[in-house]
Amino acid sequence: MTKKLFGTDGIRGTANQHPMTAQTALLVGQAAALHFTRGNHRHRVVIGKDTRISGYMIEQALSSGFVSCGMDVILVGPMPTPAVAMLTRSLRADLGVMISASHNPFEDNGIKIFGPDGYKLSDEVEMEIEARVDSNMSSELAPAAELGRAYRLDDAIGRYTEFVKQTFPKGKTLEGLKVVLDCANGAAYKVAPEVLWELGADVITIGVEPDGFNINKDCGSTAPEKMCAEVVASGADLGIALDGDADRVIICDEKGKLVDGDQLMALVAKSMKEQGKLNNETLIATVMSNLGLENYLSDIDVKMHRAPVGDRYVVEAMRDMGCNIGGEQSGHIVLGDYSTTGDGLIAALQVLAVLVGNGKASTVCRLFEPLPQLLKNVRFKGKSPLENDKIKKAITDAEKKLNGNGRLLIRKSGTEPLIRVMAESSDKKIVDDVVNGLVDDIELIAN
């Protein structure tokens, strides 16, 4: 059975169009409340959001759904996705919900749900919630005397700020470090600058003036050019760019050159191994991570396991294999000793902890030379072009060109109508030819 609402990272779509309507949010709230109502205690849910204008609509609709089933709603306002996961556990809530479309433009929005343990839901639980949405739940709603209540948690930012600061090594400080911080006009626009400043850094901020429409617009981890330029112009030691819900991070060095998630994972994993803190001497990456990362880890006796794309699948592999670090090239980095999901701010602090006193970011944060890799996206309408016989043949021909000396990965995005085409090999020309050729073929079918 195929899921109709949930994708690889919750429910996502254009605001006020199915499935991101107030009506669907109401039903999802009711279905999730009924699924997680167990026992006779007063049930509660934590709801956070990013800064999109549609967040107001979705927040109210979800709240109504939960309250109608007798569940109390704790509203925390604009907060990072990992903060919602943390607060769900800290407050002993029965579930947590984040309203966000992550790195997407403001027109989109989404619903991410966490269980009482702070982890994203399994496919099985999401299917059960979808089945409830499609059913008649009217007989299961709470009687008037047992309706839930909704209230705001005023100290949510303070709770998360202190939690994040505790992940930074005791005895270390960021004093003397100048950091450019881009918060993407998103969920971390308040908390991230506060954390870095309280730890001693000189902070230059970008993307901290959200207006409901400018989240991820020409800023953040998917548009880091402004951050890179500011680092060079201000003579900063490095730049940190978060995405709209702050569960991913990209860094640039003092020269304004980007450092991707693969390099950051290598740096943190190496540090953890040296401290004897790397569980099972293994890092969980995805099929998108560069072969250069895998080769480097092998050189330092660290194993690498590849999971499917999506931080939820990275976390599942981490839990199954007992590992405490995993992530994606895009900057989703999960540090299991601290968080149950990707946390861009905590990941940045672990990088800063290694950087302090050890030299410039341009040398400290670059541990390996990536193999030539090219990733391009093709937008499509309607049915996926990957089902077309001509495209299937083109993929087969492309794999023959690589001749076993590289990797080809073609997949449909789980969050947008995009086909992602990626190839890597020691031969850059072959990589370019393979990717550009496939993109041209797919575009002919997609348009």
C-alpha cells in the first residue's frame, strides 16, 4: 500500500492547496491524536513552526484537531525542527509536530511529526495515521467536558538555548572567533545568534528579519552566496548557514569557500574517534555522499554505511547499527549523543569545537579531496519521467559509459517534483557527459 499524504519527510506541498490545507491539517491532528492517545494521563502535543505566513493557518488547524480529541496543545512558536523533537521528550509530551517545508520557498509548507521518543515516525505509523484520516473519526472525538486546551510555552527558546550550549565542550569558548551566521529568515532567527554570542563569538547575522515571505529567499544553506561574500568582506573566521527549519547546516571557510556535509561529517567523526566516542567505529551516510569521504574514512579505520536519502533513513540506520553519527552531503548531520534528528546548530558547534585553537577553517575543515561529482535537478509535471522506456535505456547507456569506475544515482525527490541526477568518477569529463546527457533526455520527456 502506497502512502498518499506522507513523503520522505512528513507531509509537504503548496500552502492552501491539497494536502497543505487547513482541512487536511485538522484531520491529521485528529488522526495523530487518536493514534498517540494511550492511558489515562492528560495527553499533550508540542507544536512548533518556522516563519512562513501559512504557518498561522496550519498551526490553528492542527491545534483544533488535537484539542477536539482531548489533547492539550503546547505552542512554542518559531523554533528549529530539532528543538521541537527535544522539547517533546523534555516535556514528556505524547508527540511533537513541526510546521515547516524546510529549505523550500515560502509558498510551500509541511507537517513533520515526532513520536514521544523524539524520533520521526516509521512508515507503518504514518500509514496508520493516513488510514484514520480517510475514516470517519466523529465517534472518537472527545465529549465537551474532555476537550483539550492550548497554551504557549514562554520559555521554549531559553530551554533549547541551554540544551544546545551544553553540547559544546566544557572549558572551551568561542571568544576571539568572528562568525557570519545566516539563519535563512527561518526558524532559528532568534535562538542561533543567541547561542553563538553566549558562547563568546563575535556574530555577524544575515537572514534574521523574517516577514512571512522571505524564508530561504536568497539566503540560508541553499543560497549561501551572501554569507560567503560577507565572510570575506568582514574578515570573519568562517560562515554558518542554516536552512529554514535549521535541521541542516553548510559552512564556508575564511576564504568564502563552501564546506559541504561530507567534509563536516569527516571532521566530526575523526574527532569522535580520537576521543574514543565513535560508536562501532562507523559513520552512516547516504547514497549521495562522495566516494572521497568513504575512501578517507577507510584510511582512518572508520567504516561507512550508506542509507537511502533522507535524514529519517539515516537515523533508522544509526539506531539499527548502534551508531552515534550520520548525515547527508546536503548538511543534515545527526549526532545521536545529543539529538534524535538533524540539528544544524549542534552540528555547527561540534565543528567549531574542533576548529578552536587548531588553525584556519580552510585547512581544518578539508580532510579529503572529493572525486568529481555532478548533481543536477530536472523539474517535471505529472507522471515521473523515470517510468519512460527511453529514459530507462538512457540510464543503462550512461552506466555503461562509467564502466564500473564511478557511480550513477538517479532518483525522484521525496519532497518536490524533481528528478535528481548524480554521477561521480575520477574522470570529470565522463561525469559531465553522463549527467548532462541524461538531464537533456529527461527534460525532453518532462516538458
